[in-house]
Amino acid sequence: MAGIVGYGVHIPIYRIKVEDIAKVWSEDAESIKKGLNIREKSVPGKDEDAATIAVEAARRAIRHAGIDATELGALYAGSESHPYAVKPTATVVSAGIEAGNKLMVADLEFACKAGTAGMQMIMGLIDSGMIRYGMAIGTDTSQGRPGDALEYTASAGGAAFILGKDKNGIIANVVKTVSFTSDTPDFWRREGASFPSHGGRFTGEPGYFRHITGATKLLFEETGMKPSDFDYAVFHQPNGKFPKMVAAQLGFTEKQIERGLMTPIIGNTYSGSSLIGLAATLDVAKPGQKILVTSFGSGAGSDSFAIEVTDNIDSKRKNLEKVMDIVERHKTYIDYSAYLKNRGSIRKT
Amino acid sequence: MERSSSSLWRKIRARYNLVGNVCENCSTAYFPPRIVCRKCGRKSKMEEKRFNGDGEIFSFTKIRVPPDTFKDEAPYFIGIIKLKEGPMVEGHIIDNGVEPEIGGKVRAQFRKMYVEGDEGLIYYHYKFEPL
């Protein structure tokens, strides 16, 4: 089965603290920080969007994998904030990494799980022998309506994963992947709408929890594995609270999820969320360790992966830029006014 | 900035990845690419070259009164960057909190340069980030 041969992450340098958002809406910052388990979130620069984030992540992934970008046979970019409604983000990325013209490319959208959906599609192409390497990206500059609860979490970032089948290059094998899907109207954004709408508390139980537990239990059934078989677990992170709750429901400990829980310090990067959590976990994982990843995309569905780290992981780290280094690099706090300007929310006409 | 798809399309490789060229006769590197080497003339042997984006600031200035294209960006820095491989390149310098200085190391990043209103093209481009 296909495995991970390299990965890269990009997170913008700007941050806004929960206090600065809460002050504008006269809300209690401490209760929000405690309730959502989030301290601050990333904000894109004025000159950043889902495509620029994807390109930076993809370039890091290429360097880490140690392959030439022209060896990629497919590239899928998953996002719910593609810069164009019609014109692919993935073609910008393929040009941005000089991948040439001989590859399959498409944009994907499935709320927060389009990146992991891309990984499954790439795995299918590799395992069928159609391509040697493929890249799946989850990238977003996610939107939260001013004053909405989402505003505290909707952030920006992305991750690119390169998959392949060459034993010498694989840092982590994907042992098994399954999905759990249903038509659930928990969160949506209509064509032309600037901000998403959601079903409030309805997004929790029938959305996030049902699909994450559904996919993860299906993975357990099909592999015979159980929570204690995994050294780490990563669940989609719409806030810092839900992944802890779902981990407890499924029988995982806080220690298993703490390494990959990034939302408290960068916010919810949507399509990037579970992939950045996986990247942060792979940054520290040792050969032989096992990682469970279950994404969630509203609408709704979850993709679950059982991943086993190989002996190659240490030797390939010489070309790796680690997630926590990227999170801390040039970190710059901005206030709510600068946040609105960066997001392009100030209209002059 | 130009306002046509064809002009953007022709410059994509240069703008996204600093693809220029080098004269294999005298090893002089050029960005943007030249058809003929300035030094070698008809003996030119031009080969495509992708510069890796590392360089240092040769000169810079802070733009406070920008052209209309960048009116929402001001104040911002532009600079002349001496790429590690030789060519001098003009470019925007990203504000990452590191004050630009002559001789300061920079690395090319992939950013939006200009967005053509609500319905037009998005122009992506290299910018230089101080390290």
C-alpha cells in the first residue's frame, strides 16, 4: 500500500488573540478560551490566500521528500477557500513547484476534509500503478462571520503530503484507510456567499461526533486494532475541545492526542487541520510507532487512517521544516483592525 | 502590472520560480531571461536556469506613496536583491517584523502581488522574505 514519502506545512506569521476578538463583541474572553480551548489563531497576510499557502507547503514537502516535482503524477488541492470559483488552485500549485505538465490535477472541496480525501485518491492511483508519486494538499484561509462563534477559530494554514510506493523513501506506511459519509446539513456556504452558515449545536453530535466515531470504529473493525495499539491519534480540530471529547469517547488518552492538537495555538485551518496535526505528530514520531488520523468535513464525512512510521523517518528529517518551528517563526500579533484589513473585510466603496 | 491573460501566462515561470537563464559561454546569469548574452553577443549559448531564491539585499526603500496598484499595501518595502547565483532582481520585501538592511539575507516566497478587482485575474509573484 502507498505510504507517505514527504510532507510540508505553511502557517502565516500573523496571530490574533481571543481577547482581541472578544473585546470587539463585548464577550468574556476567559470563558471562550476555556470553552473552546483556544488561545489564538493564525491570520493570512494581505498577500496570502489558499494558493500561496499551498505552494509554500508543497515546496517544503518536495524538499522533505527529496524528489523532483516533475516525478509527481497527480496533485489534488483541497480547500473551501479556493481563490477562484472557476480556475484550479492546483494548477497554480503545480506551476509554483515546477511540476511540469504531465500530471493529473484537480481541486477538491469537502469542507474540512478535502485534504484527506485527496490522500485517499492519490493512494488509489499509486496502488493501481497509474502513478509513482502524488501530492495531496489541504489548504484554507477560512472564513468566519464577524461576531459569529466561528470567528474565534477560523484561521489560515495548509499542509501538503507526498505519497509513493518506493520502500526506501516511505517514512510512514498507510496500513488502512476507510471513510464514513452521510448527507448532513451541519455547515454550508452557498455560491457567492462571503461567509459560511451553520446549524449551531447541531454541528456537534450529528456532524462531528457521529462521523468521526463512525469512521474510526469502522477502521477498528476492518483492522482489528484498538485505541491502545496507537502511540498517537489526530482528530479534526474545529476547536480545541471537540477532539479531546471525541478522543475520550473512543477510548484514547489525552497524551495520545496532545502532540497533534494544534488548534489551541493556530486555530482551525479547515482543510489543513487534521493534516497539520498529522505533520506535527510525524515531526516527533519514532520508527515503528502507530498513528491514527480521522478527519471530518461538514456535509458530512470522515476519513480515517492507520499509519505506521518506518525506519526512514529519522534520516529524512535533515530536509524537514518542523511544524512548531513554522508556528513560532516570525510570529506577529495583530489587533482586530489589522485583522479586518488583512482579511479584506474593510470596504472602501 | 499588465492587464492581459497572455502577458501573465508568458511570465508565469519567471514570476513563480525565478526562472531565468545563464550563458554557458561565459557563465553570466540573467533574470529576467535574455535572448542574447550581453557579453558574448552572437557567441551566446543561453540555457534556462531556475534560481533558488536565496540572496541578499543590495538596496531597499520604503514606499509610502504607492502607485494605484498597491495603494492598499503602503507602507511597504521594495528592494534590489542580489541573488546567490549573481543576477540583481527588483522585488517586494515581505513585512515579517525583520527590518530590512543592506546585506541582509532574504529568501523568495510565493505571494499574491495584485488582484484585479472582484472579477479579474489574481497575479501571483515572488516576494523576498528577510531571514
